[in-house]
Amino acid sequence: MATKPPKGDPVQDAPRVAGPKHAAAGLAAVGHTLRIAQQQMGVRRTALTLLRVNQKDGFDCPGCAWPEPEDRHKAEFCENGAKAVAEEATLRRVTPEFFAAHSVADLAGRSGYWLGQQGRLTHPMYLPEGADHYEPVTWERAFGIVAEEIAALSSPDEAVFYTSGRTGNEAAFLYQLFARELGTNNLPDCSNMCHESSGSALSETIGIGKGSVLLEDLYRADLIIVAGQNPGTNHPRMLSALEKAKANGAKVISVNPLPEAGLERFKNPQTPKGLTTGAALTDLFLQIRIGGDQALFRLLNKLIVETRGAVDEEFVREHTHGYEEFAAAARAADWDETLTATGLTRAEIDRALEMVLASKRTIVCWAMGLTQHKHAVPTIREVVNFLLLRGNIGRPGAGVCPVRGHSNVQGDRTMGIFERPAPAFLDALEKEFGFAPPRAHGYDVVRAIRALRDGEAKVFFAMGGNFVSASPDTEVTEAAMRRARLTVHVSTKLNRSHVVTGARALILPTLGRTERDLQDGGEQFVTVEDSMGMVHASRGRLEPASPHLLSEPAIVCRLARRVLGEDSVVPWEEFEKDYATIRDRIARVVPGFEDFNARVARPGGFALPHAPRDERRFPTATGKANFTAAPVEYPELPEGRLLLQTLRSHDQYNTTIYGLDDRYRGITAGRRVVLVHPEDARALGVADGSYVDLVSEWKDGVERRAPGFRVVHYPTARGCAAAYYPETNVLVPLDATADTSNTPASKSVVVRLKTRLEQSATD
Ligand SMILES: Nc1nc2c(c(=O)[nH]1)N[C@H]1C(S)=C(S)[C@@H](COP(=O)(O)OP(=O)(O)OC[C@H]3O[C@@H](n4cnc5c(=O)[nH]c(N)nc54)[C@H](O)[C@@H]3O)O[C@H]1N2
Ligand SMILES: Nc1nc2c(c(=O)[nH]1)N[C@H]1C(S)=C(S)[C@@H](COP(=O)(O)OP(=O)(O)OC[C@H]3O[C@@H](n4cnc5c(=O)[nH]c(N)nc54)[C@H](O)[C@@H]3O)O[C@H]1N2
Ligand code: SF4
Ligand SMILES: [Mo]
């Protein structure tokens, strides 16, 4: 089941390799940012737009979910935030003429990079059954088509409503309201592929699936452990926070199979020193084997338990449950097994322990390096055990810090985008709106793909995102999508999900964050929630990319009116006119949003309550913070194989590719690279610069293959390899997911490298 590399690209994928860098940001970053921004927006628009990012009266950066500091700099954005803005505020356009010139088959042969570079979508477009080309369609007709296909279903559960994490709170709240009034909880979202493991582990152990630290806490910490995260690329302004924490005396341990430049040194372009040498950020680098984190934290926990006076006994007694059972499991942790699982040395772990014991206030930050493994949930629970032992939750300068991805992914979940809603949330909806929401759980991402594959779901509707490229097992997912009766995408930019379609397909173009949102009730703003539970307003100022765009809330309101008709008990018309009326309802349904409109009017917004952080109260089943004692797991690696992680380059935002460089890793002009340790490469007989196919091995015996990757000898942990997503999603089996959270295990794929004799290095 080989896939062909994409054809028809203007750019040849021919990677050049210069070796990893040892510092992030600095002047090179500023130059790179301006170049990319100006190519998309021109000089004037670049300056005007970038000055509004993350300002209190401006728009929220559509990049990641990192919070804004209270005292804002004039240029309160990073290189990758600027790229995200440029990508949206681009002057390039995808018009009906574009679709007339390019058939769907032609577009399906292009790379995701090429599709994204074509610019902003300008008109609603329709692909009739059997047609080769999308054609323009009116909004009315488009909603009519969705209504027809939904009416033809034998149950609302045959429709799936996906959400990506850029959607603002107002649209997200309306979208879940629409799905539930229709009668389904099929609300999968990108979170299912992202921090679901964090949510699962945290809800069970501390009673709330969100992080417990604010930005201020980072500044006050003694020790910050950054595990499985590459902030230099994915949350660049986190480096400023780490720099500030270090200036206040904090130590940083980074746990990662790769030496990521951003964590080594940070050259803050906002400070004079930053432009020269920069600051060293990491005090201890633990170059862990992929999937070894649970074993590492378990052993640290054993050592803490066995060190006199190291456990915060009062906290454990007052606030936790399950300590004895956990301590017994921790005591049984084995040094040798841990060294095998982690690839670390005894001296490194001893050094880490010293730093842990010297710290009174410890924070653990993590992202996809912990969440996308089979044993991701027990791994994160072990991190919680680690923090609980020394009372590091609900104390200033300490806590859990899952660093979220999309700019409003956390808010969307708060608004009820969840296939397994809490009964209390549904009760509140029922009370407020007077209809009975469905109680049965819906499909998450993986289950939605299975349902489409098996013909059990027939309508797929996406509020943003790029489902076919972001999901695992590309060939299976694409085949599943093609079985749908109708696929609909509310999007800003063209992507592969628009060209791998059901029998009929619609593209509904929408406003971006940067754009002015004018409704009958006047100019509107939306709200978002960042990774630390701060909620604030976001106001776009640019002229919309086209006069035919509708905002996301307007799309949901009109869709709902058309689909639900007279039967609806929800005042959709009123909601569309004035988003403040939506916020009034949110205030009555979602705890923590009381008096929403008034509180969001305050510049900078407000913090949502968080019981463990605010009052050391743990709303779990036991009423306490729960220690857990799962058996230690780590991936097994058969002889001659590598453990592949699929990760992001510096020039991409998930499936949106900004460019073909990964500056900090020293790779330019190409993305089809696989990073392999030189010793492993030697043992496997693959020279630097040779070309291989990546073949993944899974118990179903199906051979999944990603062809034509240039081998790059790279200082990753032994036995581990790395290559970019989404090109490698074809290798991730649909059924290879995390226990409990069902998140695709896209950071631990067993692969073998198959040499391509017909190709050789060209550089
Ligand atoms: N510019 C930019 N910003 C982004 C995104 C983007 O694509 N581009 N995406 C956004 C989204 S949605 C998300 S979720 C975040 C993602 O942010 P990250 O999680 O930082 O993203 P990844 O590139 O997947 O990086 C995973 C990191 O974990 C490490 N890692 C892999 N496996 C393991 C392991 O087993 N153990 C440990 N300890 N480390 C491991 C990798 O080496 C890498 O450093 O970023 C958000 N921000
Ligand atoms: N192998 C592998 N797979 C992964 C991951 C991995 O690390 N490895 N990471 C996973 C993670 S963490 C995530 S979050 C998912 C991401 O999955 P998604 O969120 O589905 O994907 P994105 O690439 O972020 O979506 C990009 C598209 O969103 C649309 N868009 C952009 N802005 C807006 C907007 O304001 N409104 C609307 N309506 N549309 C907009 C554009 O059309 C753009 O093409 O991928 C997951 N997949
Ligand atoms: S750190 Fe994230 S939110 Fe902040 S400017 Fe950069 S991309 Fe945007
Ligand atoms: Mo994500």
C-alpha cells in the first residue's frame, strides 16, 4: 500500500542539511518573520497588522495558546505568530476562477503546501455529485444542501461535527448547541489528537482537565521541567517566560529525545543582550528515549519517597488519596529497567533528583511528546504523582502545565465541544434552552473515522481544521471520507480536506481572527481562552478577505435555522445579530462565566476559576487529589527497527506549511527527511544523504509506507527517529491509540527503513 509523493509542486522537495543550531530567535528570526509576512501581505499591511497582535484592544494571535503577559511589549508576538497572521492576512485569493481552472483531481495531486499558498477562500463553493470541479453556490443553497443531507439520515448520529481549535468561544458554543438540538454528541475535535491524554489524566487525578499554573507562577518557580515540548518553535514566547523565570533564580530541566535549540539558548530580540549571546535556558538536558517518561518519573518518585523528609506529608495527608498503594508501587521501581526505558545514565537521574529536592516550587510543562503515546495517560498521571508528593499543586510557583496547541482549543472544550459531555453541562443546557440534549456519548476523531469507513456516518461537517491531513492512517481516513454522502468545511484557506470529499462537498469560507466582523447589531468581537484559563476578547480590524465571507457564528446560526427550521427553540437570529446575547447564555450555562459580558470588557479579560489552583480543592470522585499506581510501560523496539516520532518543523502550523525550512534543526528546502542517530544509521547501513522509505509495523500486519525520505544523521536519542507530520501520518495506524484518551500514538511508531536503491543523494 505505497503512497506516491505529491506531484505538481512548484518547489522540489530536496532537503539541504547543515546540522542543528544551539540557540533560538535573535535577529535571524526577526528578519525571517518580516520576509514571510511581507511576501503575503506587503510592507504596509505587515506593519499595521502585526502591531495589533495580542494587544488588549487587538486580536488574539491565531498561533498557539500561550498566554499574554500583563505588561505588554509593543511587539507582543513571536516569529511564528507573525507567520500565522501573515498566512491569514495574505493578499492572495482563491476565487471561483481558480476552481474553474483546477479540477478536484488536479488539486488532490498537489501538496498541502501548494494548496495553502494559494491564498484565502472568497466564495462558498459546491462540488455536486459526479462533478470534476467546484462551482460557486449561494449561501442559501449551501445551507439547503446540508439540510437535505441531514434530513435524509436515519438518525442524527449519522452526522459528525468536527471542530479545530481556532474557533472562538461564541461560535463553539453555538455549534455544540446546534449539534445537540439536532440530537447528537458527535462532536470530535482536534483535542482528541492533541491534549486529550492530559485532560483524561488530570480530570481523574486533580478533578479538572486543565493546567493549574498562571504565567506568574512560572516567574516564581524554583524548578521548571519541560518534557516533550519544543517551545522554541511551537510556543516561542514561552522562551521569554523561561528567561524571566531564570532571571528570578529558577532552574530548568528539559526532557526530550532531541536537543531542541530553543531550550538550549534563547536570544530574546526584545532585549539588547538577547541580540548577542542570549541566555542559556536549560540547566540539565535529559535526552530521553521516546516513551521513557513514565519510567523516569516513576523512578524519581521512588527516590523522593525513599528520601527522608522529601515528601510533603501534611499535603499528602490533608489533600490526597491513594498514597500508600502508590508508594508501594514507586518503591518497586527498578533502576535497571528505568535506565533501559529512558536511555539515561544513573548520574543524570541523580542530578535531576538533586534539583528536584532543592526546589520548593516545581512546575512540569509538557505537550505532544507526552500525550501521543499508547501509555500517555499513565505517563501524565505519573507527572501528577510527582508533583503531589512534594505538595506542588495549589501553591504559588508550582503546578501542572500542559501547554495547549491551538489558540482556542481549551476554550472550545469549555464551551462544550466534547463527545463525552459532563451530565451537569447537559443539565445546564437543558435548563437554559428547554430541549433535552442527547445523553449517549458521541464519536471522537478515531471513532468518527471508523464510523465513516463503515458507512455508519454519512455527513461530515468541519468547523475549521484539516481533518484528512491531521488524522492518522491517511489512506484509511481518505477512503473513509470518500464514503460520506456530504463533506462540508468551514475554512479560511484551501487544504487537502477540500479535495478528498464525500459524494457531494461544500467549502464555506469564513472570516479570520484578523478581520472586522460586522453584523446587524454592529461590530462584533469574539472571546478566547488561553492555555492558562485566561479569557479575553479578540477584535479583528482588517477588511474581510472577500465580501462574501460569513463569520463562524453567523454560519452556525444560519445553518441551524435552515436545518432545524421552526422546531428550534433557540433564538438563532438574535445570536447572529449580537454576540453579546450568546455570551449572556454562556454566562448562565458554563460555570466561571458569570457576568461574562461585563468581565470580558476589562482589558486583558479574566481568569477562570480552578479549584486545585485557587483553593487546593480537588473535585474528583474521592474529593481529594488521587495518586495512581499504573504499571510502568515503555515501547518495545524489535531488532533493526526505530521508534519514529512525527513532529512539527519550524515552518509549519500543523498541516499548514509556511515554508520548507526547519531553521533550528539546520534543515532547509525540504520536508521529507528522517532524523536518525549516526550510530543507529551505521548499524542499519543508511548513510547520511541516502534515501529510504519509512515502513511502519503494526500488529494488524498491514504495511504502511511513506516513500522517499532523506536520511539525516542527527543527535537524537538512540533507537529513536523523527520525521515531520503530516507527511508521516500515513504510517500511524488508526487503531494505535493511547489507552483511555484514544489519542493517536503519533509519537511512537515502530518503523523500519527501507533503502531506495533507485534514488541517491543529490546534495
Ligand atoms: N509554529 C507552530 N506552533 C504551534 C504548532 C505548529 O504546528 N507550529 N502547533 C500547535 C499545536 S496544535 C500544538 S498541540 C503544539 C505542539 O507543540 P509540541 O508538542 O512542542 O510539538 P511537536 O513538534 O509535536 O513536538 C513534540 C516535542 O516532544 C519531543 N518528544 C517526542 N517524543 C517524546 C517523548 O517520548 N518524550 C519526551 N520527553 N519528549 C518527546 C519532540 O522531540 C519535540 O521536541 O504547538 C502549537 N503551536
Ligand atoms: N502524525 C501526527 N498527527 C498529528 C499531530 C502530530 O503531532 N503528529 N498533531 C495533532 C494535533 S496536536 C492537532 S491539534 C491536529 C490539528 O488538526 P486540525 O486542527 O484539524 O488542523 P490544522 O492544520 O490546524 O487546520 C488548518 C486549517 O484550518 C483552517 N483555518 C485556519 N484558521 C481558521 C479559522 O479561523 N476558522 C476556520 N473555520 N478555519 C480556519 C484553514 O483552512 C487551515 O487549512 O493534528 C494532529 N495530528
Ligand atoms: S507564542 Fe503563540 S500566541 Fe504568542 S505570538 Fe507566538 S504563536 Fe502567537
Ligand atoms: Mo494540537
